Amino acid sequence: METEFRGERLVALRELEGITQAELASALGVTSGALTHVVKGDRPFPSSWAHAASRAYAVPIEFFAVTPTPADIGVLTYKKKSTARVRDEKRVDRLYSEAARLFRHASVASGYRPSQLPDPSEFDGDPELLAAEVRRRAAVGPTDPVPNVIRLCERLGVGVIDNLDPQADEDARHSGASRPSTFENRPLIALTSHRSAAYKRFLVAHELFHLIADRDLDRPLTSTRDRREKRADRFAAALLLPQEVAAERLTPSMTLHGYLRVKADYGVEVKGLIHRAGELGIVTSERARSLYIQWSSSGWRTDEPVQVPEERPLLLTQALKKAEGKSYAARLSHTLGVPAPLITHWTQSDDLSVGKEDHPGADVIPIRSGPRR
């Protein structure tokens, strides 16, 4: 049967490449008007156009035949700066969709279990209670540090990708993304920029809350002051530093250097610890403001002391190797329509020899057939 190419995938290509419709039309040697008719479905998508676009932008021809699924319809949530551009946002959205399709395939094909996330209605949507439940499900003690937030997510069936955008630089305005959906039981969290390891831990936890509690999201979250964003921040803080620990370790008179000791033990940025102390009423708003000023004037805004170990995703690479063997990028590119360079980028940095002599299995995600009982 002749492949049916879908006009809307030309929009996906345009947003992925960050080009205008006029630029795409010029590359294909067609008019913008003709391109518009194909995109809208008013005219068939000529195979010659698909092949021309495949050559011009180095994407597999199958890219233009990808059909959307219900899981692709959800609203993408972001952690981003207020200066983020619409073009960058669309690129992140498209990159995320490609990555989510890849992870969904890897998870299913490898026999890995669907996500095992708590039902927020059983905890009245309370971020603190949900954080405690996630800790319980991940076998982390009620007051213990979370040793690896990415691994916690992966063991719950949630995929994580670091450096979603191969072109992102130090000034990237987006930092994290997820797509909560009632139709997705193999969800993905994507980190989209170069940030400190401590901040990435918070980002992953923040997006995990969206996947748990915001599966009914029907609009983008456009402000950090949005109630759902604040709840996600509260969950992330509670997951990384439970209230009992904060009450014991953070005191009203603690200096910045005292906060560093807590950062070293729990992997939370000093700025986040100050916010947690203020949020829980451990310090007054005046004291929190004073600490923020000291934190900023000390130059910690760009370089906090005490380095937190980097965390690297494992599940996607392990699942692909189990399902596809060692050399899979080119083959999967044609199977899924995901550009091979993206597959390579999302997996090569995680291509580790699993297991360590001093901690056997510490970096291994058990891939089993069917859900864990």
C-alpha cells in the first residue's frame, strides 16, 4: 500500500526546525499557498514533497506518516523563563512529542511496567501527602534523602530524558517539560537545558507532580504564580525535604553556611531551602528576605557552593537495548519516524555499563514483563 503522508506533519517539521512556512515552501520548491492547502488537508500530500523535505531536513520519510494518538493530545507543562520565545516553545513541544513516542515504544517493547503513580484524589490532592506516598512507593524512608530523583521516577515507570534539545545552550529559556494525560500510562519528563544538578532534581520532582495531579489539565500554565505550579513546587520541596526534616534541620537563626550542610545531605539548592523554611513558617518573611539578599550578594545566584552529584537517566537506553539490541537508532528512525540523530542524542550520554562493584544493581532499572506486584 502507498504510504499516506499527513499534512500536519509539515507543521511539525517547521516547528522542529524553527523555520517559517515561507522558508519551508522555498526549500520544497512550492508556493506558500499550495503548502497551506496540504497542511489543512484540502489537498493530498504529494510523496515528492515528503521525499524532498526528508532530504532537505534529514528526517526519515516515515516522519510524515506519523499519526497522533490520544496520549499526544495533552497539554505540555513547562518550567520556563518569562523571556521564553514562542518559537522556542514550539520547538520544545515538538521535541517532546518525538521523545515521548520513542519512550512509549521502548517501554512497551521491552515489557517494562506502566507507570505506578498514586491517585491524587486519595490524598485530597495534598502535595505533602502525595510526596510521602511517592516516597513510600519508591521505598525511600520517610525522612531519608532521595538518593537519585531520576531513578525514583524510572522505578515508578516514568521515563526521563536529559538535554532534550541538542541545540540548547546555557541561555536556554525552558528547563523542564511533561505532558500530563489520562491517556498516557508511560509518561515522560524531559529536562531541556543546562542547569545545576540540584536544580534538575527539583525540576524532575516538579514535573512528576504534574504527571500525578494534573492529568485533567486543559490549558497551558502561563505563570509561575498559577495554583498548579505552586502545588508542583510544594510537592517537589516535600519530596526532597520532608516537613519533619525541615523542622529539625532548618532553624530560625541558621546562617547561609548552615543551609549548605543541609544541601549536601539532601541535594536541595540553598534558595529552595530558604523558600521551604519560609513556606513552613520556620523563618519569618523578613528573615527569608534577608537570607535571599545574602544568597544573591554572595554570588550564589549563578554558582552555589557544594556540588550535588549529577543524575543520569538509564531507563530509555536500557529498554531500547533490551527490545532492539545494540544498534537501533537507524532502524527505529524508520519504524517510529523519529529522526535518528535525536535518538542517538537522547541515548548516547546514558550508554553506561550498568551495575557497580560497590553497589550491585544500583544503576540498573529492573525491566520485567508485566507490572510489579
